[in-house]
Amino acid sequence: MEEQHLESSDFLKDIVIGMSDGLTVPFALAAGLSGAVTQTSIITTAGIAEIVAGSIAMGLGGYLAGQTEVEHYESELKREFEEVERVPEREKEEVREVFADYGLDLATQNIIVEALAKDKKKWVDFMMKFELGLEKPDINRARNSALTIGVSYIVGGCIPLLPYFFVENSLDGLKLSAMITLLALFIFGYFKSKVTGQNPVGGALKVMTIGTAAAAAAFFVAKLF
Amino acid sequence: MEEQHLESSDFLKDIVIGMSDGLTVPFALAAGLSGAVTQTSIITTAGIAEIVAGSIAMGLGGYLAGQTEVEHYESELKREFEEVERVPEREKEEVREVFADYGLDLATQNIIVEALAKDKKKWVDFMMKFELGLEKPDINRARNSALTIGVSYIVGGCIPLLPYFFVENSLDGLKLSAMITLLALFIFGYFKSKVTGQNPVGGALKVMTIGTAAAAAAFFVAKLF
């Protein structure tokens, strides 16, 4: 048997993030409004405004968060380089602690420390990853990721909204919207779980639960007002 | 000088996640609707539906994602234990590769491998963290995190919506909403950046940019329909 650790690619992960929110929130918003107003034109306007707002908030928000992460990584990297120069003994002690936690004895710890200390760049890389748990972030990746998430949100958000364009009465729209959205959530949840190595039907039901709970709650709360 | 790596606590991070979306999306949705309808009552209904939908999607979505992560960790853990039993030589080779990347010579690699191999539990822990990059997730943490994010979304979302309850005309509501929301985004961005060790004013401006861009886009797109 091949050793194989299933890992969804970053691209697929971004599609999942954008689409799961895109299918859920506009669906629930439209459902909520269907409980309170009868005209579908208001629902489509609100839905479109939500999709625009949500995709920008998720996409631009994700991009700026990625930018902050790059800055954070660089300032920590600079700090580690300084510390390795200024207080090498303390940094060596930190390496020893990492391996002491894994039950390695002091002699082995010292061998590792001396081997790492030979190359400052690699030593700092090691500290970044194993002491601070930071991986080098990529700003191009942040930009692509933001775009993928934003577009997936728009695509996902259009599905629940579509029926409201074709019917006059909001409750008719809601019935159609619920049918196609629950189907879309099931299909989406199924493939998402397959890609991430989870149980497909269980995953599909989870995704449907979120959508249903959000839509039902929005429907009843909006009806109250 | 003390060595100090600024780290926001998980609790603060969750508040930031929930509140930044909560301040942005309902603000932009209300702005979008203000461009298309004159009655504030529709805007408050839509806003409330959005806050309910968004907080459930973020909170419940976050909880179920946390649950999936726990399952994923456990299945990978089981697999690593099996591999350490079944193909120990291949697993040893993987440990060597980790350290070869840091420039350690073969003799040092072998010392580490033999030391780790003495304790299978620690060896597997090491593989989980350093080969697969997986940390043990905590399902209680997922539940608390979901709750914090959901509540922060509600709190953040109520701020931009508040003015629409007190005025009749939607454009008057939008003016007041923009003022208090931009102020709230500035204050929020300022403290968020302070906590995460970023430049506070720069961070505050970034957060304001997202909110403004989302609201402006939603306003103009909704006006078209």
C-alpha cells in the first residue's frame, strides 16, 4: 500500500471557503426576507448587495490579512536573526527544549544544537518553524487566494438567489430556492468531504445542517420584526 | 531586553474574526439597500436577517470545521502509529529528511532517529508535527471559538444597523451609519493592530478600506438593479 496523506490543494480549499459561505448566507438572508416581505424584487436587490459586500469583505479581507501575515513573518525573522547574534546561548537552550520535549537526552540535544549553529540561516529557519510555528507566507498566494474566495462566494451566492428572479411571490421563491440550495449544499458537501478524505454523506449532511439552521433562524427572526 | 514574541490570544483572535466581518457585511448590505429603497424598515429587516444568518454560518460553520479537524487529526494519528509499526525504516528515512533539510549530516540524523525511535508515542508526535505540520486540535476550543465568533459578529453587526431604527429615510440612515461604522472600524482596527503588534494607524486604515470598499460597491451595484 502506498503511503498517502490526503491533502486538498490550497486552491480547492479556497473554493470551499468561499462557496460554503456564499451558498449559506445569501440563501439565509433571502429566506429571512421571504418571511417578512412579499415582493421578490426587494429580495433580489438585498441578495445582490449581500453578495457584493460579502465577496469583497472575504476577498479583500483575506488579502489584507495575508499581507499582515507577511509583515509579521518578516519582523519575527529579523528578530530571530538578531537573537541568534546577540544571545546565541539562549537560542541554543530553546533548541534543546524542543528536543527535550521529545525525550531526547542532553548529549543528543547538544549534537543537534552544534550542527544547527553551523549555518545561521538554517538555524533561524529552524527556530521560525519549530519554536514559533511560523511558515514563510507568500503574498502572491494571498492575492490568488483572495480572488478565488471572492469569486467562489459570488458563484455560490447566485444559486440561492436565482429563483427569486423568476417568481413574483417571495414564498414561492423561497420554496424553489430551498430546493436548489439544499441540493447544491449536498453536492458541494459531498465533494468537499471526498477531497478532504472525510465521510462524503456525513460531510454533506453537516453542510446542509448549517445552511438550514441559518435560513430557518433568519426566517423566524425576520418574521418577528 | 526581554525576549517577547507578541501573540494575540485565541480569544482575541476570534473576537477580531467575528467583529471585522460583522462590522463590514451588514454595514455594506444596509448601504447597498439604501441605494435602492427609501424605507428604513426593509433595511432593518434585511440587516437583522443577515446578522442572524451570518453569525450562524460563521459560528456553526466554525464549530463543524473544528470537529472535522479533530477527526482528521485522529485518523492521521492512527495511520502514523500503523506506519511506525509496519514500515519503521521508511518512517526513519522521513525523520532523516526533515533534518537533512536543515543541513545536519547523516551521523547526526541517525542519532536523532535512534533517540526518537525509543519511544513510539513521542516518535509519532514528532511525525505529526514536523512531517505533517498538524497540531492536536481541541474540540472544546472549537466550541468556544464558534461561540465567540458568532457573538462578536452579532455585536459588530448591530453597530451599522442601529441608525436605521431611528430615521425614516434610508439615505439619512446611511449617512449616520457610515459615520459611526467608520469610527467603529477605525477604533477596532487600531486596537486589533496593537494587539497583533502591527502599526495601529496603518491597520486601522486597512480595516476602514475594506468596509468602505464593500459598502461603496454594494451601494452602486444595488442601485443598478
